Amino acid sequence: MKTTYQWLCVLGFLVACSPNSKVSQNTSLSDEPQYLLTVGNENVPAEEFLHMLSKNRDFDQASEKLSEKDFEDNFELFINYKLKVKEAEALGMDQSEEFQREFNAFKEDLKKPYVLETSLQEGETQKAYARMKDMVHAQHVLLRFPPRAVKADSIAVFKMATKIKEKAETGEDFSKLALEYSQDPSVQKNQGDLGYFTSLQMVYPFEDAVYQLQPGEISNPVLTDFGYHIIKLIDRKPNPGQVKVSHILVRTDPTDPLTEDRARRKITDIYSALQNDDTSWKSVCTTYSEDASSRENGGTLPWFGVGSLMKEFEEAAFSLSELGEISSPVKTSYGYHIIRLEDKKPLASYEEMEESLRSKILRDSRSELIRSQVTAIQKARYQFSENTPIIHQAQQLAYEHSPNLNDIRKVYAAQHLMDSTLFSIGSAERKVAEFVEFVEKDNAVVKTDKKKPFDAWMEKFTESTLNQTEEADLMTHNDDYRLLVNEYKEGILLFNLMNEQVWQKALKDTAGLMEYFENHRDRYTWDSRTEALLVTVLDPVAKKPTNDFLRNKNYQQGLKAELQEQLEDISTLSYKIEEGTFEISKHAVLREIGHQAKLQEVTVNNKSYIVLLGKQYPPGPKAFNETRGKAIKDYQEYLDQNLIGLLKQNYIIQVNEDEKARIQNIVVEQN
């Protein structure tokens, strides 16, 4: 599915010509659906094309309108897109089990911004963020329930918790109370002291109680899945926020002990060099850092807070206090780092943290609270009505004759209950038979830890039915949702068709690929090339030993390793070595030198180089394995154009010119 999603992003072909688009309320189409195209025997509504065009663009703004050429290019792409979707449907791709599974998974994600549950999650997310602005320091006493506890046990534990609270409030030392009474396994080490934490780091009832306390205040007994807690709030202080750092990384290989010593020497040399005032951090980082993703931008990393990265890296980063301050070398599982503090900032904005906060809430016990609120609202909105006598009868039969629901169909059928109505949603009745089918489905997963199986499954069946009703309501009454679902459905079909008839075909059709390659050899050629070993002299101390070593040498693979060994007594910051076969015209140093002498010294852009040349190759054709990736890509484009041509022959395309002109008037700049 990940690959499909990437293609759906690429599917924003219209965005390529219209970066940032959206339709305002003033550019809506008429109330009656109008078709823009007919592809084969299917009308394509004008709203679909406008929806595709309007990705994050406001057509009320003159500066965001399209040129006529952009509009026509997009219109042609839209036709090609619709042709491919039509062909995928004609081939039955929308009926496959794989498609249905993938499409339903996408729909689950697509509907989230539109459903009731999301709006309630938003409220809980905002509350969690408000609490996250503070870090709280608390201490607690935990009293657990005995195994197979009954109601009397719960009452006894509650009374003991109340007694401990009274002792604490009369001045008894809380640490001593924790050591005497608490059943938290860590109490002997921490006397119940939990340190500092913030929201979403403790179970919800515990967090909720702590954030309602003032420093020094003690809570009433708090019930969680662990037992009863008595909580004392010790302190409250602001969240330390985030830091932004840059780093230089020298990697180590755990399987090769030699790399550890070399990396340690190299990072020490780098750290020593950085102590000089005239040393440029960015230059050193670009030259020596082995973090390919950050070295070109000075080693800068994204903002992060506590708990985001490796512990050793974080501790070093948060210990820096002055902007520009540099840490001593820090060892992590990746290798050795030198870290520089670039900036500090308080807790990230709500918008930045919203997604991660919501994700944590979904895994938190408060998600159950949200779910019960959603069900209550849905029942009221969609006129839910239970048939209480039938539900009670079904429940009792299950309790008595099929506690685990294994034989529930047989039990209900024997009592002629299958056609009875369990509940109604509006005018739609849900029968006992539907409940049985829901239970029997392999993909229905219901947790029954604290409930009898019938009660848990009935709750899940009711919830599922109400969710389906809400989704159907969205498809009927929410245009944005309907268009989005259709876009993703067609996007998956487009991906499947292209994968079968273009992308995979180009990989599997080796005969066709080779024929295409042979017919287009002029596209795949080398410029003049040469074998070379290039030494960048970063400190004059490296020049003489390098020249002495290379003077009587011929170029050969592995010479780089020999030279590194020869220069072992010289700082690794004094030189940089590369070797291989290079296209002369594309190499900044090689294109500046003559190619007669084997060993040469040259200065390019104020840098000194020592170059040892090897065998030279004239311009010529590339072998297939030297350009396989580009040849496959070109062949895929060739197959795509052939497919479009064939589809235009197979399907009649009719354009409603009036609708096209109307949309053009909305989205195209007027001269």
C-alpha cells in the first residue's frame, strides 16, 4: 500500500501545473451535476476536474489562476487519467479482493477528518497540549487488588487508601508512607518518587488527578488498572521545550574493530581543529561529516525535544547552553558526533504537535471515553431504537447455551430468532441474523477481557452499524468527502493498471526492453573518461609524502587504501582521497588539467590537488548494464504513450465544450 500511496501523490499531476490550489465558495458549479466528458459510455462530472485542479489554490485570487496552456495541458492529462481508470474497470481490477482490501483501508483514513470521533479527539488533544506546557513532579503510594478480587476486596483497598491519605494530610512523611504501604515494585529505589513528567506519559486517570492538584496537595484515592493511588504533587515547572543542533558524524562499523580506532582518531582531529577561531564549522562539516543527509547544510538537524533521539546524543545536546557552543565528541550506536547548539525554543506549537498527540491519545485509555461519547451522539442523530425484549432474549440464550458464541447460530435458529429485529436506525432494521454473521466474520476482532462475549460483540456490532450509517450519510451529503473517496479509488486503479501494463512490463519484457535500447543507442553514451586517483591537499604537510608515494606508481584499484596507510602519521584532516573512473567533462578538477602526464599537481578554486591518471577511454556507447536504470525509465515512458494511444482508439471521448469553457472561465487568467 505504501507504493500505491506514493503514486497517489504523483497522481496530483494537476498540481504540477498548478502548485497550491483550492476552490472557494464563489467558484462552485451549478446545483445540477454537469458532465464535462463522456469516456466510452460513462459521463464524467465537471466537479471532478475542478476538484483535481483545485489542490490548495484559490481561484478567486488572480495571481493563482492558470494560463491557457496550463489549463489545456491539465485537461489532456485528465482525459488520459480517465481513460486509464476506464480501462482498469473494464479489466475488472475494481472487483479484485486485493483492490477492495486496499481501497477500504484508504477509506478508513480518508473519513477521519469528517467523522464525529475526530472532532471529539480534537478536544482531548487540545487538553493534552495545554497540560504539556507544564512538567509535574509527583510521588505516589500504590495499593493493588488481590488476585480474583471481589467487591469486598475493592472496598477494603479503598478504605486503606483513604487511611493513608489521612496520614499524609496530618503531616506524616510521604516517603515513609510509600515505603511502608506502597506495592509499586520500584518503591524501594525511589520511595514512590516518579520524577518529572508531562501529559500522555502516565495512565489517564492518574494524569487527570495530578494536573488538578496544587504543589503540596494530596489526592483522593485514584483508581487505575494498577489499583488505587494516593498522589502528592511536589512541584510543577515549565516544559523545557526543544533544541536545534548541527552535528558532525564519523561512523563506526561494529563488525570491524579497526574502524573504531580510526573514527576516534578522526573525530579527535576534527574536534581539535574546531578549537581554532578561524576554522569554519560548515566547511569542516561538508568535508568530513559522514551523515550524508545533513552535511551539505552544515549538519543541521530538525528541532527535537527530550525522548526523540538517542539518550547520549540528547543529553549532550540539552547540556549546551550558549548558541554556537560545541560539545566534546559523543559516542552513539552510529559512531562519534560533535554537536553544536544552533537554537533553543519553548514547547512546539499545537499545530506542530497535533498529529503526534492525537496518535498517543488513540493508544490511551481516554480513547474509550471518546468512543462512548461518539456512540451516544450517533444514536441521537440517526434515530437509534433498541428492541429491548429481543436483545434481552438473545443475551440470555447466549449466556445459557453458547457463552463463547461458538454455536450461536444454531441456538438462535432453534428459537426462530434469526429474523427478529435487534435495533433500528431510522427506518432500517438490523436483524439477529446480521449480528450472527458479524460474529462469524474472520475480520471482526472484539476484546472481551472485562465483558461477557455476547455483551462485547453486541456493543461492537452496534458501534460498527452506527459508523456505517455515518459514513453513508457523509457520502450522500458531503461533496468534499465524496470527491476525495472517488479520487483515491481511481488512483488505486490507475496505479494497478500502470503497474501491470507499464512499470512491471518494462522490467519483465526483457526482449522489448533490449529492442528499445538498441533502437535508441544514441541516447546512452559516455563522454571521454579516465581512471584517476585524486588527493585534495587540505594542509601542505600532506603534499610531499603524497607526491613521494605516487611518483613512481601506476594507477590501479586499491591504491587509495595503500596511500591512506602511508599517511597514517598525518592528521586525517590534512587530505581527502577519491579514486575511480570519471567522465572528464563532468569532473571539476579533471576538466581543468592536461591528460598527458600521469602525475600532476593542479590548483582549482583555490584548492590544491595531486592527480594520478590511469587508463583513458574515448567517447563511446554505454553498455546496457551501465545505463539500465535510465533505459528502463525511458522504456516505461514509451509504453505509457503507446497505452494512451491504444485507449484513445478503443474508447470514444466526447467533450462538453460548454462545461469546459465554464471551468476555463473560473480557473484561467483573463487577458
